[in-house]
Amino acid sequence: MQSACRNCAKPGAEADPDELPLPDLRTELRMQEAAEDAGWSGGHLVHDPVRNSFYRLSLLAVRALSCWKAGTVGGVRACLQQRYGISATPEDILELVGFLENNGLTQPAGGDWRKLFERWKQGRQSAFKWLLHHYLFFRVPLVRPQRFLDAAFPYVRWLGSRVGIGLLLVVFLLGMWLTLKQWEEFKATFMSFVNLEGLLLFGLTIIIVKVAHELGHAFIATRYGVKVPHMGVAFMVMVPMFYTDVTDAWRLKNRRARLLIGMGGMLVELALAGIALFVWGVSPEGPVRTAAFFVATTSLATTLLVNLSPFMRFDGYHILADLLRMHNLQPRAFALALWWLKRVLLGVDQPPPEDFPRRLHRGLILYAIATWIYRFFLFAGIALLVYYALPKVLGIFLAAVEIWWFILRPVANVLKNWWKEREEIMTDGQPRRLLVALAALLVVLFAPIWRSVGVPAVMLAEQEQEVFAPEPARLVKLHARPGMQVKKGQLLARLVSDELEHEWRTTQERLRLVERKLARMVANRADLHHVDVLRRERQQLQAKLRGLEKRRQRLELRAQISGVVGQAATGLRAGVWVSPELMLARIIAPQARKVAALAPETVIGRLEEGAEGTFVPDNPAAPSLKVRLVEIGAARQQGRDILYLSSVHGGPVEAERDPEQGEIHTRIGMFPLKLLPEEVQREESRDDHEEQVGRRANEERGANMPCQQACRGYVVVRAAPESLAGRFARRLVSIFLRESGF
């Protein structure tokens, strides 16, 4: 910790500050030379063994403490001048006194213990406040592992030798090679465990892996003589995580040693992942291979996604701090970034809180801004998690508390500090910069500059034919092939029904027999009274035969539109029976396309029929297409466009499948939009020449379409102007109305 404590309370002003007495230092404090720091020319660490805390002091503060026995402020100043040639001001010494007292490094004398007790009482929080501030993160120490670490270290020490590291590296590379050779099987294994059983196995595995992770930190700390006072469990949003207290590593001047301690857990996880991948690659199917799979995936995922992050105080943060040779990396980076913001926005030309090389100076500002952005989304996500995971009343309260405490409160504190310095800002700064920035922000927020709406969409053929067998029949020949051009009336498939053929032949024979009888009856007057009966039977047989003939004709499946065969059944051969549920082919008219989009209620009021738009397919290689909104439908939750765009089928619209009927429907009603390409021409009648010209133009236009079959994308449609603030308010009201029911 730095000694620069600008806001610390100073002792009461006296006539002569040099005569002020100095408090006694605690006798159990220990001091040692500190490691190199990027922003400090030198310094020492003060170790408080009671709280196991370290405080970093500047070289001036260390020199002042060496003269502390002088007893007064003036005596320390004279000692500094005499011993070291340092000219210190009374404010420098009083600032150091405030720092020592505020951090409890001085020894109470006489009745000063009452002041300490009062300070403790003031700082003590009620159980409600403690729970409110610590429900997101708190620690529970479980074990004091130092005796176990000292006893077990000789057995694992060889893993850190050149031989051990080389062996682990070879195993890791072999495991990666074996996994890449069986990558498809590895992915299939992952998907097979996306269920409750997989979740339970993952939870058990992560406990084992994280215990090994923490032991990695602890054993490497033991290797360099760093004591591990305790290990335990930390809870972040009530999710348990193991931790190891290696605060004692601050004593190490060897940067490489501190880096290895910080990287110890990730090195162990990478070693476990390599061994597990190797075991998975050489093992047969069984519990051993399953266990190896979970160890490998868990180790790699937690190492890459969690521990490497430098924006939270995980391993990645400490590694970055050691690489940059900077203790208290985030507070110092934040202070530098706030100084930069104050200079840019308010024009206050103050010296920076610390002097760094230019490259590091810029890097720290960028790091601080990136951390703020990361934490904003992280804490906003945690607030949503708390809201949805807890009962609604409690969830709303705790989510609001978190948003205030971690997002709004820091901003409010910065603005509060700037307000306190308003006189200095008005005198030395350029406050008009802030006014210009605020005016620009207000323009961005409230100016109606948003003149379009983007919604998910799918391009479909406006005309298409799905070819099915009209009844169970036997395939004679399937002529349709994917990509084949067909004309209206062209034969696509020929089917035959043995039952139908038998009935058709039987009916023909009976009709011939009836006609022969009628012919004989005309010659024989004795049978003339049966003529009416036979004639009625002949009419019935002729009608039946015409019906059977129509059924036979329907078994010759023909194209009802001209177009392209976009899909055809595969694996069929002559003689195979097909059912009416099997689609044999799909004919698409590529020259006639439409775009079906789904718009939520929040934007539908800004849309009007006739608005222009652009359809942008998901495929980046496909061209965009100018479209026009021709119809806005009523809200619904089912439909062909919803099938294409639903999340059940990988689309962007949230939907779910009815477990009983199997139908797919959206969770909220969506308004369907129908859009047509602007080039589409619709005329009721044409002469032959115009029809041929139009057909060729349509074919050329169809070749320029983004896709010949259905393809997903989004459509941007011209809409009534709206401001960003209006859009946000509309969205906020929509969410409030949706979530207001208890």
C-alpha cells in the first residue's frame, strides 16, 4: 500500500506543527525491503502479523520511520535532513502519521484504547448490512494446511524439476495429438453429456480439479518458503470457489517466484488436462475414459475462461501485476484513468498521481477502462442472475442493491469528488468541455436519429410445391433430382398401386360384362324389363372407373409450377412403397421470393406498409436484397416462418416445443411481416412475347437472389424516427409490464 494518503485525517492544528508528538509504533511490526515496482524508485514492506497484511511504504516514509525515535515532527524532519539530506515538510510527516493511525499500525497509549474501541464500533456493521454487502462475496477459512504441505512437499517436488516438467509436456502434447485425431468423437462425447447426469459429473469433477488447483498454489508457495496460513471456500453470488491465502508472497523480491506462485493453479490444471487427454485418447469406452474426458474439459474450460481473466482478482490479475512489476495494479490504474478523464472532460491540468513510462502510462489507462466495461457487464449479468434465481420480491431488491453498490455508487462518488473540487475546476480547468460532452450525449440520447428497425427474417419462395404420394403406393421411377429445372406439368415421379390396379381391372371387366348383357337384352324382348337395372349399373361402373382413372392419374406426380427441385427424397428405388407422409420432392420457384420477418410489439408501431428495407442473409458471402414491406399481420405464436426462425431450430427467436403435441410456438406473440423484392413485377395478363421476356427476366433475377431455398438473416426496414432514450424507455416499460406480475 502506498504511503500517499491525501485524504487521511490529520491531527488537530497547533501553533507550531514541528512540536507535535509522534505516536508509538506497534512493536510486532516487521519491515523488509520491497520488490522492484514500476512506479517506485524504492521502498519497504511493513508486515502486520496480526492481520497478515502488508503495507508498502515509499523511500521517504521508510527514512522517516528510521528517525521515528526523535519523538516529534520537527525532530523527524531534522533527522532526515541530517542523515539523508532530505528536506521534508511538516505535511509530509503528518500525512504519514495519518496513514499509520488509519491502518492501525500505531500503539495506543494511555486512554487511546477508547478511541480505538469507538472507531471499531463505528466501523462495525449490523448483521443486515453485513449480509447486504457480503452476499455476493465472502470467505470461509476451512483448514490450516502448512503441516500437511511441509510433509507432502518432498513427494511432489520432482514434478517441478526439468525431468518432471519435460515429462508432463510430452504427455500434454501427445494427449492433444490423440484428441485432434479423434476430434469428432470428442465433440460427440461432449454433446452426449449435456444432461442432468453430465451436470452432476461436471460438479464432482470441478471439485477435484479445483482442490488440485489450490494445492498447486500452495506447494509452489512452500517451495519458496511462503507460509500458507489457511485454505477455504469463497462464495461469489452463493457459488462456492476454493481459495488459498498466499498473502505472504508479498515478501518475495524474486519476481519469477511470485509469477510461479500465481500460475501454480493453472499449471496444475494444464498438467491434469494433458494427462486426461492422453488417457482419453488411449483408453477404451468405459468409466476411465469418461472420467478423463471430464477432467480434461473442466481443467481447460476453467483455466481459459476464468483464471486467465485479468479484470477480476483471479490468477490472471496477479500474473499481470507481477509481469508489469506493479503492486495494487487496479487501484493505481483506476486513479490514473480518473486523472485522464478529469483532464480530458474538465481540462484540469494536474500532474498525474504517478509517473510511468509513456507506454505503460497508456496501457494502464486502457486496462482501467477495459476493466470498467468488463465489470459493468459482469455486475449487470449477476444482477439479472440474482433477479431470476431468487423469489421476485427479494430478487428485485438485491439486484437493485447490487446495481447501485457496484455500478452507480462508484460513478456517484467520482462525480461527488469533482463537485467538491468545482472551484478549482472553474478556475484552472475548462468546464465547457464537459458541457460540450454532455450536450453531445444528450443529442445522441434524445435526437430522433434512429430511423430503421432490424428484425429477424427468413427468405422463402413465394411459390413452392411439396410433392407427396396421394396414397400408399409403389414407386416406379423418381425423376426429380435436387437442382433440376422443371416446367409446369413435367412428370416428377410415377407411382403404382396394386390394389388400385386390381380394382380398376375388375371394374373394367364388370363394365364389359354389363355392356354384353345390355346388347343381348336388346335382341331378346323377354329381358327388356331388366334393361333399366343394367343401365343404372353401367352408369355406376363408368363413374367408378372414371374415379379410379383419376386416382391412377394422380399417381403420376407432376410439377404444378415451373422452378427448381430444391429437395428430393434419397435412398428410394423402383419397387419401394412410399407413404403419403413422405415428401418426395420440393419445387421452388426461384424467380418469386418473399421475406418473412417477425417483429416484437415494441417496434411494430413504428412500421408502415410500403416501407423500404434491406434483407441481409446470415451467409456473409450472399448478397443483400432490397425489399419492400407489403403486409403487417396480426400477432401470433405459430407459423411456417416461426419454424424457420425459432430457437428450437437454431434461430434467433425464443421459442419452445409443446411436449404433448410437439408444436413449436414463440414465448410471446410476434407480428409477422411480409416483404417482397422491389424488382418483382405482378401483372395479371401478358401476351406470349411479354410472358417469355418476363420469364427470362425472372430467371435472371432469381439467379441474383441470396439463396435458392430458405435462408435466415435479418431485415432492416425504414421506420418512424425514434431516439435512443425513447427506445430504451419503451424497452424498459415493456420489461416492467412483462415482469410486474407476482
